[in-house]
Amino acid sequence: MSFGSFVVIGILAVVLFGKQLPQAARKFGKMYNEFQRSYQAVRREVNSVVAEVTDETNIPDTHLKRQSPPQDDDVAEAVAPKFEPPKNS
């Protein structure tokens, strides 16, 4: 966001909230903090379930990582018949 965008948002906030701007900002901060805590809790839970399932199934980590693309030596060259236009009689 540019500086001009922040100025417009600031003016809009002052117009909308006026004297209650500090209270509104405090309330927004508390709500944002609660959202972050909930998000981190869900993220930890998902990571623990993934780790638990991975441990139970004994999937090696190498299968979960991206494999490198094949080298030029590993790829067979495609061979196609040469195109010959139809002959006019």
C-alpha cells in the first residue's frame, strides 16, 4: 500500500470513529490478537495430526518432499516419422 492509501484510511477512520478511535483501535487489536491465537492453535493441531498420521503409517520423509526433475540423460528423445506432404497426381 502506498503512503496516500494510508492517509485516506486514516482520514476515513477519524471521520467514522471520531473521539472513539482509540477505543475502536484497542478493540480491533484485541480481536486481531484473539484471531492470531486461534489460528496458531488450529495450525498446531493440524501439524500434530499430520505428524501422528505420518508416524503411524511410517511414510518416509523422502516421499513427502518434491523430487528433482529428470536429467537430460534420463529422458528418451521423442522420435516421430518425418512429415511428407501429399503428392498431387
